[in-house]
Amino acid sequence: MYRRHACKILGLAAARAALDKTAEEGVVLDLRKDSAFTEFFVVASAANQKQLLAVADAVQEVLRDQGLRPKHIEGYPRQEW
């Protein structure tokens, strides 16, 4: 139970970090019942690539502060979102 609660809090913290960096329409999807590869999925948008990069960096920082690293960030190396 603690792990589920901690994952939910971390997902919400990641979404908050994204919204604090000008992300728009942020949502946290709870995939615990539907997926074997993740528990929560954060989806957000931004007006341009520079803002998207700032959003991705902010989410990574929240994860890093908790000693975590995302397995993959789609499009990050070449900013192709």
C-alpha cells in the first residue's frame, strides 16, 4: 500500500513540476490496473519546443530528487515531440 501511495505522490509531483514550467493541459493517468510497465503516466503539452524541453527537465529533476531516473523520455535527445 505504501508503494502505491508513494508512486501516486511522485506522479502528481511530476505533473506539478510540468505545470510550473508552463505546461498546459497536464494530466496524470492511473495505469495500475491496465499496465505492467508503469503505474502512472504524466501527459502534458506546451506551446513550443523550448517550453517542452523545460517541462521535461523539470520532471526529470523531480525524479532525480527522489533518486529515480526515467527509463525513457520519448523524443528528448532531438526534441522531437
